[in-house]
Amino acid sequence: MRIEISNTKQFNKLLFSKYKLKLKNTIKGVSIDSRLVKCGDIFIPLSGQKFDGHQFIENAIDLGASLILSEKKPKINSKKIVYVDSTYDSLINIAKEWRKKFNGNIIGITGSNGKTTTKEILASILSNNVKCNYTKGNYNSTTGVPLSIIGMDTDADAYIFELGMSKPGEIKSLCDISNPKIGLITNISGAHIKNFKSLTNIALEKSSLFLSLSNNDIAFYNIDDPFIFNIKSDAKKISYSLNKKADYYGKMIFNKNATVNLLINDKINIHLPYRTKSFAYNALAAFSIADYLNINKNDIINSIEKFENLSGRGKIYNYDNNIVIDDTYN
């Protein structure tokens, strides 16, 4: 993983002060993968179960890294190396300090399914109207989120974080780092259940997003999901549903030509580019947040109708008499 620095002058001032650096080069990016290092980057080697990034410090220097944060003494000596107690904690602390400089709307999205698609739909809507940054690709992990924060443009109006998990405690940690002010949980299902043993445990983990919000924040509830419906939060609650009355009530209209429209609150009509119920939920969730943020409704409708799913996420291809559904992202 590697991220570009948006506000290099401001970021370098923070970094140089934190580590008392006197570097001549401007830091332009942060990488935790030595193979992705570019000239002027910080390389932060992390220790995992299978690999130890410290083994590749020399490679990072050869590729032009300006700074190495290391918790171990490598085989080579270099003035570019700054020793720290924990490289992971250093990554987190840098991200937290950078997050404090952002005053725009921070939106956190999690859920068992649909969080990436919902993030991408919302990002496409907001990007057409305001300066919006968002989590790229699958940078939704305990390393991806802090890297995403470091890449934030502090002048942006909004940032959308996708918050993923694979084991207990991760959503809370990601919320502590990203400090979202608007939260959305798409749904609760059996994804990663091998690490949580029950849907109830998964719901408890996902609920950390809503529990992190204060009474000045906003929580968007999919009230069709029985687990989400019962999650407590101090935040203001805004509901959406395809089955019952809600702040944003959506109804799928199946047309004779095999297309589908989404009718919201009996007056907003959106032609959906994908015909599945899961996409309808994602579109409804994104519409709800964008409308709350006062984005022009026609602009929201146009963005949803023109939306194209990311590669490998439910794209449908027709070959002769065969239909191929490409859902290979995972």
C-alpha cells in the first residue's frame, strides 16, 4: 500500500516537527510496501505473520525513500533512518494528527455487504458537487484507513472512509483513528463469521461505528436490518428502508422492459443501472446521505443513474446466450 500526500507543505511541517527532522527533500508519499516506494517517500516497515518489512529497508532506500521509520536496526547504516518504538503506532499517530487538521464532513461506512459500492456511489455524487476525498480501492483495514487519512486533502469538503474488519475490535480502532461524524452501517450478515462465531457478535462489532458518534453527529439506519434497528447511539438517527415507512422510504418499480426504478418518498424517481435489491439499498443509502448534505436532488439522481460498478463487483456480461456475473473482487 502507498498513498500520495495532498498537502505536502503542511504535512512536512507536521512530520518534521514531530520527529525533529532536518531533511532537504520534501516528503511526497507514504508506503508500507517497499516495492511501491517512489523518490521522496517515507517507508514505514510493518511486521506481519509472514513478512517483516524491515527486511526490505535497503530496497526502499535504493528506490529513493527520503525517510525510514524503523523499530529494528537494519544491516545498513543510513541517516535516513529514524528509530521508533513501534512502526505501526507511528503510522497511527501520524494519521491521528493529520486527521485533526481536517474540518470537512467525515463519513464512515461499514457493513457486511455493500459498503464499497455505497461508498463509490456516494463519492461519485459528492465529487460532482464538492471537493470530496474517499477511500481508494480496498484501503479499509487497520493499515489502509490510516494511510487514507494521511492522503487526505485538508482543504476538501468531505471525506468518505470505508471501514472494514476481520477480527474483533477493529471497527472501534478505525473509528478512534478516523473520528467520523456521519455513520452508516449497510447491513449485518455472516461475512467473517469464522472470527466472530455469531451474527450477534458481528453486529456488536459493527455497532462500534454508531457508538463512536456523539449527539452532534448523524447515524444512518437501515431499519430493514433487525440487528441495525436495535443498535443504540447518541447520534441523531436518520432511517431508510425498502420495506417500511422511514425518513427515506424506497420502493422498487419493476418495468415491463426488465429495467428497475427506485421511487423514494413517493416523489423521487431514479432509473437504476443495476436491477438487484442489494444495489437499490446501496443507492438509497447514498441518496439519503447526499440529500442530508444538501446536494441538489437532480445531481444525485444523475450520478446514481450513470454509476458504473467497480470491476469484479457484480458486473453482468452477456455472451451469446450466456450471462456471466463477475463478482470476483473478493
